[in-house]
Amino acid sequence: MTDRSGRRRRAVALVGVLIALAVGPPVGAQDATSVTPDGADIAVSASCLQGDIDITYTAVGAERTVASFTDDAGRVLDGYDEVPFAADYSGTEHILLDAAPPVPTAGTVVGVYVMVGAADPTATTAAEFFVAWRCDTTGNDEGGSNEVLLACVGPYGSVPRTVADAAHLLDGDAPQDCPTTVDPLDPTTTTASPAGPATVAPAGPARPARPAVPVRAVPTYTG
């Protein structure tokens, strides 16, 4: 189990910094990287403040994890770009993000995007996850009402990266899954999203330690 005080990632506080995708891995390294996505959902602690989601996948030779927390006003609330906590992994990983002030108000649509895979990701060496929800001020584990609107998994370049990208998929009220590939400019096509740099937002304020978030699937480490 993982709690906020023992989170694995570093707190990154960079303003207006773009982390380039141009720096690739050593020659031949990508050939050994594969990531199979199995699912994504909000964690019970997810809220307007806490961009907490659970992603389930199997990875071999993963080199990079990128995460971004956005809202329907186009703000990047938090994010990071770093080496994965395990190159080889099978199970459910908790992604923990904290919104920088001002925190979105109840009823705002927020979303978290995650990429896991090669340092220079492609559709064959990386997987993506995106979950959007109508947020509440507290998590569902504390009596809040956070409603999942969209859950997407797929190969790199196939899912929305921000709430704005997913706007055409969020018109209905019922939870839905993403199509295999998404073009935010033309939802009738199946053109994958172009690769781009990851934007890292200022880290939000530290929150008090809370009870651990339960793991839905027991992680199995293979390396």
C-alpha cells in the first residue's frame, strides 16, 4: 500500500519548463521496452485537489513515466516527468498528484493523463492512460461524490492528454470508454495524437498524511 507521506515520486516545482522528448535512450534500448495497459480508474481519494488515479499495466524495460493533471479551464494543475519506480512491473500503480492553487471548485471536470514506456515513446514502446471526472472537494473515501466521466487506455498517441482534448467525448452524462484512437480536432477520424513535450506545473502544497489508499490488485514485481 502507498500513502501520501511515502509517495514514490519527487515533488517537482518547475514553472514554464518543457521537458523535451528529443533525448532518446541508448541505441537498441527501445526494442526491449513494452507496456501493456489493462485499465484505469480514479482512486477513492481523488477529488478537485487530489489527482489520484489507479492504472493497471504490465511493463518490461520501462524507462519513463509522464503524468499531468488538468481541468476544463485549460489549466495544468500538476505534473511530473521522471524515471519509473520499477522498469519491470505488473499490477496497479497509484498516481498521486496535487492541484496548485487555486484549486478547482466542486463540479469542475478534471482529468489525469499518464504515459509509461520508453524514454522516446512510440505506439509500440509505451502505453497511455486518461481518466476524467466531475470532481468534489473531498474524495469518495471521505464522503465526496466524484463521478467518472471517461476512462481511456491504449498505445502511445491514442488517448486524450488533457480535459480540453477530451471535450468532444464528454458531452454525455454516462461514463464511457475512449475509442481506440482519438483526434481531438476531428472525432470522426482515427488519427493518433502527435507526440509533444510534457508540461510540468508547479507542485501543489503538501497535504497532511492520510490513511493509505487500498490497492485493488496486488503488484507483482518482476525485476
